[in-house]
Amino acid sequence: MRSRIRRLAGAAALTRLCCLIAVLAAVGLLPWFSGRDPALAVLRARSAEQDPTEEALESVRRDLGLDSGPLSLLGGWASGLLHGDLGSSWVSGTEVLPSVVSGLQVSLALMGASLGVAALLACVLVAPVLVRGRASAGAWGAMLAAVPEFLLATVALLVFGVWLGWLPTSGWVGPQNMVLPAVALGVPAGGLLGRLVADALPAVLDERWVELWRGAGVSRPSIAAAALRRVLPPLVPQFGMAAVGLTGGAVAVETVFAVPGIGRTALGAAKSQDLPLLQGSVLVLLALGLVTGALAAFARRRLLGPALRDASLALPPARPVRAHPAVPLTLFTFLAVTIGWGLLRDPYAVNTTARLAAPSWTHPLGTDGLGRDVLARLGHGAASTVGTAAAVCLLSLLVALALGFLPRIAEGASDIANALPPVIVGILVAAAVEPGTGGAALAVALISWPALSAHAAALVQEVRASAFLTAQRAIGASPFWILTRHVLPSVAAPVARHALLRLPGIALALASLGFLGLGAQPPAPEWGLLLEESRAYVERAPWAALAPAVALALLAGLAVSGAALTRGRSVPRATPAPVKVEVEVKKEPPVGV
């Protein structure tokens, strides 16, 4: 058994190393993948006024060593990396390491402040569950998590920086510059973390030990603290992923507030094809993600203590929360009517005489800076945003179901995928291919499967160990019959509900890429692009920005309430999983026995 565990751990480590090398090699070969001349991009970044003559381009190629070929450059960079040298910037000529370290320090400070805001908001969302002992469908937390960070950043900048003048609007000088970006990043993260804890608490509060503690007169705060300690270990990896996202995924917020973080550094390097700086930034983000994942695993083991060694203690299955059918039906009807109404209009018709017009019967959601109907652009953009998100979600589901049967192999690749936020992958994909909807979808699809894969692997392990599968093998059932009639049906439905819950997050990731110019390009009516275009006049015409933001929030509420409705009405299988059987048996004896 121990030798088998070692082999599996070795396979995961080998996969992790191969994926890490593949990512770094892909970054080093980006200029040749894209087919664009890196010398031209570097020349324009160095001096926009200089004419790109053949002599000037040849001088840049000789200076950068581009004539020696991509493999020589990549080998030289790897050799310098072994000696702690990340090379020199192709644009500025300065050493890369100080720039990367400086950007990382800024991003880590911003991450810490954002996690503080997220923790406060998560406490607000979790407190009612601890008091009442029951959970809601989690729609409020999901809607907060679906609010675009860059929209919050823009609104906060206008209200508290411009109108009230309380806080600085850009730069990174002192703690006061940290407040607005931390709020913009912390509110969605707090909604996500609060919903995760609030969804897991009710099942824990129903456990036998809580009833015994209450009967023994233990105070309510002590029980709440013990319940939180019981809930946290399985959720710590999710907290680690959120921390990584707050560091590398804060590119949009860093752009709005001109914060010199590591994400903004990577974005600038990708646009100018400053290869050494981009390689250093991506390497640091990968290292940060891997270290954060290791720390999260260590914290989980410490929180579990002997339970992990003796009994492999895990959370009980979450209680089904029955959502009222009116909630998802209302949200779906509202979104469907709005999108359908917009599809009947022309999203590209320009009317300069009606620029920034307020909502009216002619233009129910107003017009944008070119006089285009916001309702029309919102409706036609649903196909680009929601349709692409649904396709990415389906692809992630299929990949997760396939990799759920290869957990150790998938573990190494998932560590690398978790370490790269969607925006950073979008930067890499956009540097290799032209920015567009397909590139943004590819970037999000590359890193959206690990959480679903881990869920599928856990369910596969549980189902394979169940007693009824042993009985099926005893009566001579073929492996294909067991796989298609028992294992896949037991795994696919829960993972599909999980994938549905991730749909708003995928749509938000696509919108973030569109906001940064890495997704759909003008004049496409993509929701993230609508938010980016409306940022310049959000003070005069807030409806142009509110329309796609509210649509994203309503999509999140629909996904959560719809998944809760499906879960609450699910009918138990004739051969339930053994965990459910054990829970039912434990609850059958009376309290006095």
C-alpha cells in the first residue's frame, strides 16, 4: 500500500513539474507562437516616434539576441534562473528581479488588505446562519461574488476619490492608497468565502456533538467557534485559491487605480512583448500559487490534527436547501425578457444626437457614448458572454469527469492551473493569438476545471468504496456496466450542479478579460467590453455600466437558486451511497439509548 501511495505521489509530482516547464517554455516562445516580430513591439515600446526601418529593427534583434533563435534565448534564461538572475528588461534595460519583487510586494500588501475586507464581509454573511442554524440558498453571497471588481473600483474611485475627495484616486504612496482597491477586491471575495462557509455550517450544526454540547450547557459562542473549526479544514484550499486570485487576478483593479502590482506589471510586459519581464512575473505568480497551495494544505492538516490520521474526518453532506420555485423563475423570466427584447434591436446603430440619453421608452436602458442602444447591446452581448461561459462550463465539466478517475495525475496539473489566475492566462493567450472571444474562452477553460475535477475525484472514490458496487461485482456485473449505470450517474449530477454554480464566475472572468482588452474587441457587444467602454462616462451615464453589472449579478442569483432548487428536489437513488446510509442509521436510535 505504501509503495502504491509513493508511486501515485511521484506521478503527481512529475505531472506538476512537466506542467510548470510547459508553462515557462510557452511564455519563452510567445513571440514565435504569435507570428509577430518582437523587435517591432520592443522598438515601439522604447520609442513610439522612431520609424520601424529595417536597420532599426535589425539593431534591436542584435541587441536582444533574437537572431540566435527561441531555443537559445529560452536556454539562456533558464541558465540565468539557476543562478538567481531573471535577466534584463528588453524595453528599459533594467534588471527584472527588482521590478518583479517590487510589484510582488505591492500585490501582497493589497492582498492582505483585501482579505481583511473579505473576512469582515464573510462574518456578516455567516453570522445569521450561526444564530438561526439554517442556511438560505446563498443567492446574496453569489450575487456579491459576481459583482465585477473593476466596476466597484470605478464607482469607489468616483464617489470617494472624486466627488467626496476623501481618498486618493491613483498611485501607491501610503496606506490611504490601499483602501479603495482593497474594498473593490474584498467585497466579491467576501461574498464567495461567506457563501462557502454558510453553505457548510447547517450540516455541521445538525451533528450529534452539537446537541450533546447544548444539553451539557456549553455556551453558544463556544459551540459556534467549534462549528467554525469543524467547517474550515475542507474549505482552506478554497481560501488559498481566493488569495492567489486577489494577487494575480487584481489586474483590472490595479489598472483602474494605477497600482504598480505584479499583475499590472505582467500586463504591460505582455503588451510590449518584454519577454524577460513577462517570464519573471509569471514565474513569481506560479511560485506564489504553489506556495499558497502548500500552506493551505499544511493549515488543513493542522486544523484536522489526529482526525486526519485516525479517521480521515470530512464534512458531512450539505443539507439540501429547497429554493422557492418563484425565485429562479422570476430571475430567469426577467433576464429572458430583457435579453429577448434587446435581441429585437440593432446593437450597432450609432446616433450621435442621442449620446448618453437617459432611459426612456425609446431607449429603455439609455444609450452609450456613441448613442447606441444599451438594451440592444446587452441582449446581443448575452450570446457572447453567457453563451461562451456556458460552453466553457460544459467543457470543464467533461474534463473534470474524465480526470476524476485519474486523481493523482490530475493533482499535479491542477496545482499549476490553480496558481494562474484567469487574467494572467488571458494575457499569455492574447500574446500568442489575437485578442478575441475565442482566446478569452480558451484562457478561462484552461484553468476552470481543477475544482470540478477534485469534486469528481472525491465522489468517484466514495462510490467505488460503496457496498452496493461490491455486490454488483459479486454477481458478475462487467466494469463497463458498473461505470455507466452506477459510477457516472452518481458522480455526474453533483458535479453538474457544481459546474452550474461556477457559471457566473466564468462569465465574470470572461468579462474581466473583455474589460482589459484581452477578450472580445470593439464594436462587439460583450458585457465586459460594455463595462470598459462605459467607464469613461460612468459619472454622467451610470445606466450604461449598471446594465451589464446587474445582469451578471442576476445571472449569479439564477445559477445559485436554480442549483439549490434542483438539489432540494432530487430523489434519492435506490442504492444510496454508504455515507448517507451511515448518517441515517446514526439518527435512527432514540436520544436516550
